[in-house]
Amino acid sequence: MRVARWYSNRDVRIEEMPVPDIGPGEMLVRIEASGICGSDVMEWYRLDRAPLVLGHEIGGQVVEVGKGVTKYKTGDRVTVAHHVPCNTCHYCLQGNHTVCETLRRTNFDPGGFAEFVRLPAINVDRGVFLLSGEMSYEDATFVEPLACVLRGQRRAQMAPGKSILVIGSGIAGLLHIMVAHAVGAGRVIAIDISDYRLEAARRFGAGTTIRAQEDVLSRLREANEGRLADLVVVCTGAVSAIAQAMKSVERGGTILFFAPTGPDVTIPLSINELFWRNDITLTTSYAGSPADYQTALEMIRAGTLPVRQMVTHRLSLAETGTGFQFVARAENSIKVIVEPQR
């Protein structure tokens, strides 16, 4: 089978490898669509492990089931969690599934930028989600990133009536905007350096958009009845965005650091200004739990979020390298999908 093997963002090669053999409890899935995630282009995070077959936002069809698999059959249309928790450790029992050691070790073989993937038994047991008839394979590629967003907003205690400022309107930021709008946020405000992405933010639910080069605080107060934001979601690793978040959060509010920074970035904090005087909460979020996947699947199935409208590029496997360039440049693209069977 063909795979797109990643050596760097500028070096993605189409190579051949055997179709993986499956064992008891496992499944083989033919990949029909695989989204390129912003984390796929974080070279500092992956270069020491290259070459890799990446891709974890997948939709596909089951083509073979191993002995003992009874919940799924050949022909089923599915999306799959690449990382799955044990559900029994200290972290899982505390509701912190995404820091489970098992979750950090699990994956599928080899990755979504391939014609087929093998699902290990543990992924089959707790990481496979059937697609209903109205869901496309493109829709399926949004389940994993939406699950991550849902967990993040839950940790940040997003609720109807709260104002939210999203800094960075790439795919993650736009999903945060869509979810906040869907749950009844009081104000949804977006910041970006790109006019293209700010226009997308308006289409997907932002009532106010602000160019990062403007007087952000004045514009924010103007849009939010004189107040700063109850929740600030940082969807970029830029240090300037983090500094802006610190200035933009209202007293008693929360900052959710959704995107990682570079590996060596540290940020000085004023304990008095942020915490002692203003009672600001800082939190982060990584990945999504199985329950978040299920919720994301149902939201997409019900049409609550118009995710299909976010797809800007549909590429063949041979064009995967071009797709990585689109995502790495973060210019005129939102959701880039690779279709390995083209």
C-alpha cells in the first residue's frame, strides 16, 4: 500500500509498505479521508522521531476484522480515536483520561496518511465510533479535533451567557468559536493577524472580529459592554498572543491555553495581578476523552455545527506534502483533507 511518510514539513514522500496484518481483536480500516492537524506540522515535536506516517483525524471503512471482534463488521463506516485510555488507572478514575499513560502509548498502525491502518485491539475495544448514514467521511475527520475543543471548554467552564475571546482563528480557534456560539455564549470575539481567517471567524459564529494589530483592549471593551472577556482561549503558540490573553481576561475569568508554545518558551506571571487581586484561573487541555468523542460525533451528526463548510482543500495522497505546506503557512486554508483512495 502507499503511505505519505513525513521527514519534515518540506519533505513528505510517497512510499510503499505492506498492508498491515491484523491479529485477534484487531481491525483493518481503509482510509477514505484524513485531516491534517496543526499538531502534525509542529516540527520541534516530531523531528527527532522522523520519518513518520502521521494522520489521526480519520474516516474510513472496515475491510477486515480479527478473531473475537463482534461489535463491528466488514463494511462498517467508522472514525477512530488514535489514543485511548485504560479507564482503570488513578488518572482515568479522576476523570483525567487524557493524562493516562495508556493513552499516551496507544496509536494505530501506521497512521492516517496511508491507504489502510491496523487498529490494535485496545483501540477496537474503546476507540471506534460508527458513522451514521448522514455523516460523510469528511465529517468524520472533525470528530477528534472537536472532541479536544469540547474537553477544553468544559475544563474552562464555558457556559451560556459568558463572553469568550478566541485568539487565533485557525481550525482549532474556529471550532471553539462554533461551539461557544452553539452553546449560547454572551459574546463571541475573535482575534487574528489574517483577514482571511477573521472572515472565516465571522462566518462561523464570531460577533466581533479584531485584527491583532489594532487596539485590542478598546475594541474588546466596546464589543463586550465595557468589560474584558470571561474566557480567553489561546489557539496559537505565539508569545505575543499569550501576553494579549493576560491583558484581555476579566476579573474572575479564565484563560485556556489550548495551543502549545515552542519547547523552550517560559512566561513570567504576576501572582498579585493575575491571582491574588483578580482571581484569574489559568488552565490547559490536551486531547479528548471517549465521552468527548461521542459528544462530538453526535453534534456533527445532528448538524449542530456546520463543519463541512470548513473544508478548503481536498487532496490526493500524492499531494500530502502540498497539504502540509498549506497548514504550516496558515494562510488561505482552514481544513485540509487527504483522500488516500483518490
